[in-house]
Amino acid sequence: MGFSKQHNVLITGGLGFIGTNLIRRLLKTTSFTITILDKLSDPKKSHNLPSDKTTKGRVKIVGGDVLKKKLVESLFQDAYAIVHMAANTNTFNSTTSALPAMRTNVIGTTIMLEAALKNQAEKFILFSSSGVYGNKIKGIPMDENHPLIPVNPYGASKLAADRIAYSFFLTNKLPVVILRPFNVYGPYQSTNKMIPLFITRLIKNLPIYLNHGGKQKRDWLYVEDLLNAVETIIKTPKKKVAGEIFNLGSGKTNTIAQTAKLILKKLHKNRDLIQISKSSQPEVLGNVGISKRIKQVLGWKPQYTLDAGLNKIINWYLNNRSWWDSP
């Protein structure tokens, strides 16, 4: 299946949580064709995409790894814009085995950038992470100029990719846009992530556990707000966004304990299901994203409060139990 370069978006890691939501959005709101590069480690994920007429002739799924240079280069020949979100995201595993994160997040991103440069990509949107900041330094707002001091190898690998991408902009004028999302949640998210984990365990009347008493604060961003930003960036002329670094956060924090209690209340569950546990792992404790830059450049601001976002995602997991609750 051949796609016109002027209208084709290449999305790496496109069958992951954010990729799935982004593709479903673009199929509804644009006329783009979409090429997905994904390792296909879970073949069931391809069923997350819509199968109606909106996808006919518009989606091509390529199984493969961003570490495969020849494969990557072949896909760039037909790509207008690239959304690079393929990553090794297991923060906990990275603390004892960092090489997988380094290979995918650093070397894989470098391969992607070189292919983009070789094929004169119109736009390269890199999904970095708020993890590049580490813990918020007291008295310094966590905007894009906050010091970059990641607290784990995963965050370090994302920082390396972030800085390599920016160097391609500085040295070669590659139209790179770097996104640093905070804690994104929404439909199709794996149940080993915190909000889906809490929701699905509570639906099944199983206890949920709060490390450090749930005192850690999180800036939660509903996935639809993130998609609004990505779609806007894809459609915006590259001169306006090339070289930009954008935080994507709600600008508000809630403790994990507050979030757990809110989910508990919405599901009408007994408070005994919340239990306290201890963890020796270092954690980001209180980050809140300052997203003024993307508001200045693109007029973006989050539309969903945590309360509204939780209502949507709780309903989704209640109505899609077959997706997450394997027999």
C-alpha cells in the first residue's frame, strides 16, 4: 500500500496506549494516512484500532523495531510528519537493567533522527518525558528551563534522546518538536499503570496499595488534552514549531492518596480496600508541569479536570471489561 508523502504520518509505537488514542483521533478528524511502526509484542493491540470505513485504505501496520535501520529508512521515504513515541517505558525495570531502555530510547531515537534528516522530514515530533526533570527543585518553577536531573535510568535515557533530538535541530535544522508530557491517563492504558490499576482492581473488589502512604503528588493529564496538542502541532507550519520544547501538564497536582480516594468514591467501594505499603525505590514526589510555552505558541491549554477525566476513564474500563479482564 503506497501513501502520498504529503499526507502520511509515521507513528512509532503506534499500538501503545497513547498511539492507539492518537490514531483513532486522526482517523476521525483528519484525512491523513497513517503508517504504524510497532514491535507487535502483543498482536491483540491491533484490534484496538477502529475497523469501520474510517480506516479503510488509510492505515498500514509495519511490524518491526526502531533499532532496525534499513526498515526505518524505508518508512521515512513516504512520511510527511513523524510522531516518535516508541520507547522502553518500564521505569522500575530500568533500575536493575538499564540497557533495554538505553537501546530503544537512545539508539532507536538516533536512528529515527538520522532517517528523518536523510529524507528531509517536514516535522519530527519526539515524545520525551517529564521524567527528564527528576524531582522539582524548591523555588524553581517546573517549566521547560527547569534543571534536568532524572532520578532513574529510564528518565536518563529519555533525557539523552531529548538532547540528541535537540542537537539535530541546532546542527542540522531538522524541524524537531519535543514534548514532555506529565502523567497521562486514558482508555487503552495498560492495567499495570497506576490509574487503570486502581480502577480495575477496585472494580474486582481487590485492594490497592499506596507506597509512601500515597503522599507523592502527580500532575495528571487526560489523554484527550495530549491529543489536542499533538494534532495541533502536526497541522501547524513547521516554522512556527521547529525547535520548540513543550511541557504538557494540567498545572495542578493531586496526591496519589487523593486520587485513589476519588476513584474509590466514584466506584462506591469500601475504604478498607486502600492499604499502605512501603517502597525503597526512589520516586518523583511532587512535580507539577508549567505549560505556558505551548499556550503562548499554540494557544493550547488542558480542558479536562482530574474529576472529569476520571469519570470518562472509569466508564471506559467499566464498559470494556473484556479488554482488560482476561479469563
